[in-house]
Amino acid sequence: MNSTLTLENTAYTLDQLSRRDIPQMALAGRSNVGKSSLVNALAGRKQLAKTSATPGKTRSVNYYRAIPEGFWLVDLPGYGYARCSKEEREKWRLLIERYLSRSTALLGLVLLLDCRLPPQRSDLDLLAFAQDKGLTLLPVLTKCDKCSRQEQALRRLEWSPLLPSPPLVTSAVKKTGISELWEELRRLASRPSFA
């Protein structure tokens, strides 16, 4: 079964966040972790999500519908990006926290982690926040095409004790792990109920 994504809604402010009870999985990670590229890889399209060499391109909460599954994959703004105003960073932080805290249809958080880097403070902070909220976590290492197999194994080893399960290893460029990620997303979406 070939799955894809289509953009359904975009929110820039707290009052624009969707309140629909459609099962959702949030996609979160540091700026420059490759969120937009991963969205495009999942969709099988190159230009669905805007990508840029400049971190912080995603400045809104973007709701993508998974087809044919029907759940929403919700792309949150990247965090940790320094080249914007303090006010802008605070606005993004509030959007992320409000969405993760108040979305009644949220099934889990896809936590994107850069395969090139050891655990970063901002990633650990989001992990702690998600665990405090009792969110189901799906950890994913991105950009594995930029790392050797030894580096990939080291990242998994570093992250595994901190996470409920070892992270999936993916590459949007080489499509590594994309079908496995779809399988995990479908598994989360098929849970019998959500709160």
C-alpha cells in the first residue's frame, strides 16, 4: 500500500490551532534536523514541505493528512534556532507547548534526532516535557546518510537508555527507514482509542 501526505491546515497563532478530533501524531525536532525533508520523503513528493539550507524554515504548525490512513501528521516548528528574535522563538515555543499539552486527538510524538549529533540539551528538554505529559514517543534518527554505520550505532547506543525504544534510523535522501516509519505511524494510528 502506497501512502502519501497532503497539506490540510496551517496555524501561525495559538487561536488557529486545529481542535478537530482527528487522530494526530506530532513531528518535532531541532531546527535543521530535516523535518521538512522527512515530510517530503513520507509523502513521496519533493515540494510538499518547504526545505531550506537555512534552519528554522517551518514557522507554523502544519497539518498533513495521511492518505489513505486518514490520521494527521502535525509538523511543529523547529526549536533551538538562534537566528531569529527572542520573541519569535518564544512564540514558537508557546505554539509547540500549547499543541502538545492541549490537543485532545494527539496519539504520540515523533521525536526527530539528528544522527550527526550526540544528545543535545534542547532535545533532552523536549523529551522530558513529553514524558511529563505522558506522550507516547516514536524516536527517529534523521540524516543517517551523513553518518557512517559506526556513528549510527553510537547514536542509537547514546539515545537508547533515555528512550522507551531504540530510535528508528532514517534518511530522507536515500529513503532509508521511510517504510518502517510509515509502519510505526500506522501502528500508532490504529490504537483503539485516543484521549
